[in-house]
Amino acid sequence: MSICVDVDAAMRDLLQREDTDDDGLITIHDRGPKNFPLGEFSNGKDTAFNVQGVYQLSCLLQELFLAQKSGLAKAEIKRSQLEENPVHRLSRLIKTAWWNNLTRRIDADGIELAAPDPKVKGSPRIYIPPGAPDQHAYYTALAKERPEMQLDVQWLPKGEFTAEYIKGINHEPGILAMEMEKGQVIEQPSIKQLKGCPFIVPGGHFNELYNWDACFCALGMLDTHLHVVKGIIRNFIFEVKHYGKILNANRSYYLGRAQPPLLTWLALKTFDKTKHEPDALDLLRSVILAARKEYLEWWTSPPRLDEDSGLSRYRPIGKGSPPECRAESFAHVFMPYAKKYGMTLEEVCTAYNDGTIVEPELDVFFNHDRAVRENGHDTSNRVEGLCADLATIDLNCLLYKIEEDIALAIQAHFGGILTVPTDFCGAGDTPNSIESSDIWRERAQKRRTLIDKYCWNEEKGIYVDYNTVTKRQSIFDSATCLWPLWCGIASNHQAARVVKNGIPIFECAGGLASTSEKTRGTVSAANPQKQWDYPHGWAPHQVLAWDGLKRYGYHDEWSRLAYRWLHMMTECFRNWNGTVCEKYNVTDLESPHKVDAEYGNQGRHFRYAPQEG
């Protein structure tokens, strides 16, 4: 059954009747009649029907808005659209709309969408690494052909990016060039026929390729957007070759920062889908070479490597406060200095960053803050103020996984031998040198032994972080204690103890909280709520926990936790006008999306219809 309606009139009346709090949404908090006579807005020839209940009414609002956005005066509304199973509707929107809306390319067709940065002020600017002359020629020609863009094309310097250099260009922020491939003929004949490799962005304020965000998104894209997944992987390889690591994200102010390394994990899952394609093995080989280079030159070299313990830490390069964050984000840190110097928060932040005032304690804090952001858990009381000193259990699990993945790939896919070509050589490498899987298995076994020594807490029966400066284990409870199950480090005995002792600490009505309420502490002005702390839950923690529990045969536990998370997500989608967001309050099943911490909650703030999820 369907009915053709006047879009503007139906939408206007629907909102007047049902959107009683005037937020542009129809939710369980609205107090309308929950019954809308859709037939009043048809031409009278169709069979009329009423739309009833929050979910169907919000679906109607979404369909009317999308029709209006498409410029339609009349639209056919099918009853089946409004009665679609919420799980099916959510899955369909993700696959057919939201992934597409979050996909970017940095080329003639996509740069006007990809270049803007909602976090900072500045003109459109792109930085090109010295080893990418084709990109420089392309964007220079593009800027000439389309002067209205006012695109500023800049070379990056040769050699390593120092903290001073990165800070020096913070007043001229720009997007960083990524991989390109041969494309179809472009209208402007002077522009080389290249096309940007696609990638995914988180959306909202975050309009660039984030490392671990993209890896988890890519898992959900493998069945429907494989070309984007391969584009993400190619872009990551490009970043390692030209920027020395897979960046926090591809903006100039992130040049000194990486993020949790998940490339080999994603690449092997992608290879399972593509192994019959002619270029699949070549792409996997490039991934393994890039992962090797990043592992040796970034993750296991000082200052990230703690030579005493043999474990690695997050220790990025940089100076000052992060330019992507406003001064208010650090009110609890800057306020004492604002009082000391008689300045506003904004003034003291500016004075600190330009060197007018020198405060060693602030230097220490922001060294750790940059590490927090490289850690991906920005922010959390678990890591604030000490992250650069922590050999976190999560990072060292990720490095163990890389070691195992490289060993597996060399043995299973490259005949036991990996040749290292010149363009993937690092310091001390001899071009065309040969590596076997044995050295990587030895590295993995060594790390496993070190993790047991420094990160296993026998008394608590869970894994914890290790402070490389105080030489003590952290007392903070984190859901990352389940990552050793995901990567396979835990013995069966250790896994059993983690399941028994760890899961009860974090399990809530909506899944796993990121940390415990006890170790988070009481929220106050001096200890504001952090987005990666209790009561908030995030998808990466859920997914890796499920995989780890499955790996060790804990079927009841992983299925229960998965149900909690997915049920909470679906109910939020059904009751709150299609809302799907990056994090949830896993203790509040009625309004789990209402999270106000630091960056807000990506995916929560929209009117009429979600377009990114």
C-alpha cells in the first residue's frame, strides 16, 4: 500500500502535531497524539492510512525530509517503508546511504568536500610530501584551472617532521595529500588523469581519514564497499611511505601523531575477500612491507620503545596544546594559569602556544595529552597526565598482532620469504634484503613473555597497563584488559580469569563500559567526565571483546554482550528518530545517546533525518 502526498504540507503538519519539543525529531520524549492521518495530504485517489507510533512517525518524517531535500513536491510513501523492521532499516541505511555520505576523495571531484576542516579556521590548503611529484603537479593544475577554490598547494620538507616544524605551520593548517590512481578522462585537459583513492571519515567535525576509526568502519564495508576498503588500505600504505606512519588523521597538525595500528588485521580480512582478484597478493605484500616499516621505525624505536621493559608506549612528536581543540577543552588545566597571569582561557592558551609564557608543568601535561590522542582513547582518566609513560596493554597487544600477522603472511602467502624493496626500506635496511617469518614469530613470543611479566596482574586476575617511569602497574580498570584474548596472548587459564574477574567490572545493560566507575572517580569541575570513561561504551571495545571471547570458546559471554550492545543501538535508532552515534551511555537504555563529554557525540545532532549515522 502506498500514498502520494504533498511533501511540504505533510512535513509541516507532521512536525506541528508530533514534534512537541521543536527539535526537528519525533522521539519518545515528544507528547503528540502519535497518530497522523496521512491521507489528508494526498490527492484523494489513493487509499488513505494512518501512521501510528513513534517509530513509524519518525520514519515518515525521514522519508518526507529526504524527498524535500531531493526537490520533490510530491512523494510516494509506501506503508512498507514506515513498517520496515528497525534492524533491516538500520542495516539498509548504513549500506546504501551513510557509507556513501561519509566517503571522500581528494581530487577534482571531491576536494571541495574533503578539504574543509570544521575544527580550525583557514583557507583550503593541501600539503604534498616531496616523494609525490604527481600529486603536486595535479593539485597545482587543479588550483590554476579553478581559481575560485583558492586552493593553496604547498610542499612538505624533506626528512623527518620536527615538533618545531609542525607547530610552525599550525597557523596554516591543511589537508595532507593521499594516494591517487589512474582515473577516467577529466574535463579539464591540463589536469593529469588521476583520481583520489577513496576513504571514510567519521563525520561531523571530523572530516578526514582517521586511522583506527577507518579500520573499524572498513569491517562493516567489506561486503558492500570493498573498493573503499581497498582505497583506505592504499592510503594507509601511502602515509607510511611518505609520512613515516599511519597518521592520527591526514591533517598537517597530525604529522607527529599516529594512532592504534590495525593495518595488518584489516588487510588480512580484506585479503580473505579478495584473494581471487589479480592484484590482491600485491596489495597484501605492500601492506606487510608498510607495516614492517612502521613497526621498526615508529612503534619499536625510541622514545616509543621503553628499553628497560622492552614494551612500547605512545609518544608522539609535538609542542603546545593540540590545535584541533578549543581552549575550553582544557579549562581544568589552563584555569590556574589564567588566574596567575590575569588572562582569559583563550588568552593564556594563545600565550602558552606562542611562547609568551613558559610553564614546564603545561609542557608535561601536553606531552601526555598528545600521547592520549595517539592512543585513540582521547580522553580518559586512565591515561590523562601519564599516557606517554604507559606501556598500555592495548598497544602491546596490537604490536603482538602485527608480529603474528607478518609472520603468518610471509609463511602462508609469500613462500616463507619477504623481499624488502628500496621504497619500503627504513634506517639500517639494505635494499632487497630478505626476511623470513621466524624473526617475527620470535618477536611475538618475546612480547608475549614481556606482557606476562609487566602487564598481567595475578592478584586481580586481569591485564593492566605498566608505567615505565614508576616501574609499577596501573591500578586503573579498562575494558582493554580483554584485548589479550582478541590477539591470542592469554593462556587458557588467564583467559578464564579475565572472563571471571574482568567482565563483571565493565558489563552494563547496554554492553561494556570503557572503564570502571570506581577507577574513574567522582565527576566534578576538577575531574570532568571524559568520553572514554564509565558510563560510556564504544564499538571498538565491544567488537574486540566479542572476537576474543569467541576465540577462547566463551560463546554465552560474547553472545550476551553482543546482544546487549546491538539491542541498545537498535532501540536508540527506533526511539530517537534514527539516531546512531559513536558512543553510548551503556547504563541508560532509555536515552543512551545523550552523552555530553568533550566533543559531544558524533551522530546525535541532526534535524529530521540522520544522513551519516
